[in-house]
Amino acid sequence: MPPPPPHASASASAPTPSTPSGPVTHTDDAATKLSDRVRRRCYNCLTTDTSTWRRSNLAPGKVLCNKCGLFERTHSRPRPEQFPHKRGPGPISSPGGAAAAGGRSPVRLSFPFLGTY
């Protein structure tokens, strides 16, 4: 039986560059230096995956994900975990029913006759 190629055994024992060797630590501190073992985490929603990171104005020195950062800048408060639902359940569709008119019953208005035109 021939021995395995030398590159096959070397790649199996050596860690790949994309895989960190050891546990990964997440931080929400903007001053912390990032490395293979230290990654960012949103101070508000705790996500670790975002298109860009933003600095918090309400909590100086903390980093926020893009969604939380834009919400904080716009509303001057932290982004809630869940938004309250302002609308009730959607209309149940029935052909020709009240749901077809936007969920409301049609209103008939009657005006008194004011005179001739």
C-alpha cells in the first residue's frame, strides 16, 4: 500500500487560517483590539453578524450593529427587541364582503335636499 501524499497529512494536522485556534470571545467595547479570537458583538441586540458597525451615542464606548445604530440615531433611544404591533390581525378575505372594501362596512350618507340647482 503506498503512503499518503505529504500534503494530505500536513493539511489534516495543521489548523486552517480561517478557523481560529481556541474559543472566540465577543466584545461590545469599541476600544478593544480585534483579533482572530476577539470579535465584535452589538451592545443592544447581541448580534455578531452585520454589514457595518456603529458607535453608540447613548452608551459611549460601545458598538452597535447597523440596525441598532441607525435606530438609535433616528429615535434617540435603544432599538427594542420586538416592536409592538399597531395593527390587529389582517382582514379575512371573503368575495364581495366587508374585507373587499378595506375591512370596513360601506357607509351611506344622506343629505337633505337643499334646493334646485
